[in-house]
Amino acid sequence: MARYLILGAGKFGRLALARLAREDAAADFLVVDRDPGALAALGAGGGSRVRAEAIAFLLSQLDAGTRWDWIIPMVPQHVAFQWLIAGPLKGSEWQPAAVPEAVGRLAPLVQRGPQGELYLSRARHLCPDDCAEPEVCPVTGESRERGLHQELAALDLPGYQVRVLASRQLAPGVGGYSPGSLLALARDLGFYDRVLIATACRCHGVIHGLARPK
């Protein structure tokens, strides 16, 4: 029996809950959302619910002894990055910084966000929400043998440390990572003055930058 923390009770949070429950009928779920209406829309089943903002909940609950096996981020923000700057790095010299343009060469579709982050996608089309992340794209037939998360982890950018949270597919169209891998992001950041923090699966990813004065 696996234990899941689902952050977000919107469309994709509901899909995650339904699909994970089908994969493991004995699983234990906790769904977190700040909107009571979204939580109510989950229906009577589906484990426990907490009304809270996702990052604030993680800051108050996540530690080395956490009871969850998997975190399923289904809120419209880069959970790993926002958790870092709101918690482990709060009050430090680290500040958001623009991600180098070179990172965008890893994918055909690139969008820059308001904090200088990059959103990468290997797909120019709308992916099926239940895609199983095969090694060959089911829409275009293109090879996906080497995942985007692997490409990001292999980046060699002088002066940068690159930390990647690989999103593991746990059910069709549902990805997540362990609490331990999230906690590990906050460790060993002191060797560089510039860090890239990424969360990615085989085809899609988001990358934020961090920098501190030299």
C-alpha cells in the first residue's frame, strides 16, 4: 500500500486521485487544496482532505520522517522551487535568477516565465492526459528513449550546479516524486553561486534559476 500526497484538487488532481486509486485500491491519499469547493468536488471517497495552500502545507509538514511515499504536484506552480525559496532558503542570499538561454536548446517548445524560469516541452501538440510516457511518442512517432529529465541532469554549464527532480510516472498521465528527493534539493547548494532547479519527466519540464552574490 502506497501513501500519496496530492497537491491540488482541480481537474488534474482529481484525475490523479482516480487513476492512482485504480492502480492501488489499498492506497492512502491526502489531497490538499486552498479551495473548499475543489475539495468538495472530489466526492465522498478518496481518502483525507486538507484545506491549505500547497507550499505552506509542505513547509509545515514535510520532514525526514514524513509518512508519504509520493508527492503528486498538481498545482500551477513549480512546487520544488517555491518550497525551496519559501522554506530552506528563506532569509538567505539566494535569489531567483534567469535560466541561461542554452538550456532551451533541449526542447523545441520553450517559454520563459516571470522569474526567468523556462518551461520546456518536446511536444508541439496537446498531449493526451493519460500518456504513458513511452519511448516513442504515440502522436508523432518521434523517439523519446532519452528523457528530458536525463538531458537536464547531464547539462554541463560552467559555474552552474544542476539539480533535477525526475517525475516518475505512477499511473497514466500522473507523475510524482518522493519526499526524500525533494528534501535532498536543499542540501549541498553551497558549492556554487548559481544553481538550476528542475522538475521534469520524459517530455516536459520546468527550470528555475537561483543565484547569490559572489
